[in-house]
Amino acid sequence: MIKEIFGKVKIYRLHSRVDNRGSLEYVFDENTACFNARETRIYSMPKEGTFFGIHYREESSPMTKFVTVIKGRGMDYVIDLRKDSSTYLQWESFELSEENTLAVLIPAGFGHAFISLQNDTIQLYSVDRSGNDAYSKHINYMDSQIGLKLPVPISEISDYDLSAPFVSERGVVGE
């Protein structure tokens, strides 16, 4: 682990090995042993500005996420949604890329968003339990109470994310 934010979110640098054959990235090893991946997805984003988020899970069905970029670059966002936290609705962002080999472990109680910073970005996204959409929630990325700043304009976004409620419409997140 190279950094911890909000006292719970962990940022890792993945161990890699490079030789004349290419590179090998160790995603789940002794550094990330605290995470038990149950489901892994690979998101391919052909366009710079492809946006996902802000997504989180209900407290009754918590989920930890492990996110890294295996090709290209993206800006990753973690939003504190713990209602009793002194950093409630604050966010941190950091670049994930194939060059910096950073990965983030996002525990329950935090929202997550991501925007690709170049064409043909590929994200590896693992979770510690199988997803059930009934427990998945979202917040509008334009919510002024959060104030997310995006480094590039959004080129692609789902209707699901466009129609996400604002915090004031949803009430206190984390109840």
C-alpha cells in the first residue's frame, strides 16, 4: 500500500515484471491479500471522456471494489458517503494508468466514479461479492454538494447515470 485516504480507502502500486517478452502485472498477491475477488469485470472504453458513476451500495449489502487500469489512463474518484464521517461528501481523485500501475481498494461506505482520459482505456474492476442490482445506488455526478471536477468533457455516459438523483432528493446517503 502506498497511500490511504479517508482512513479506509487504500491505494496500491501493483507489482510488475518486465522482460523481452513484455510485462506481467500481479493484481492479487501478498500486497492485496486482504481482498477476496468474487467477480471481475473488464470495461473497455473506446472514447476519451467515457464516464461511470457515482455508484455505491446500500449498507445492508456492502461491497468492496478493487479497480485498476490495464490499458490507457483514467481519473478515479472516491466519494465519502459515510453519514457520520467528518469527511462526508468529500472526494479524492487520482489517475490510474498502465504506466503508474496504481490500483484502489474501495470499501463499503464510499461512492465511486471514473472517467477515461484517453481513447481505448481498459479498466479491471473486481468486487468481493456477486452483484445484485437491487442494492446498487447512484448519485448525480453534477450534485453541487459533492462538487466533482472532471479533467475532460464527458463524451459517453449512460442514461442510468444521467438520471441519477441528487443527494437532496435521495436524503442522507448511508442510512
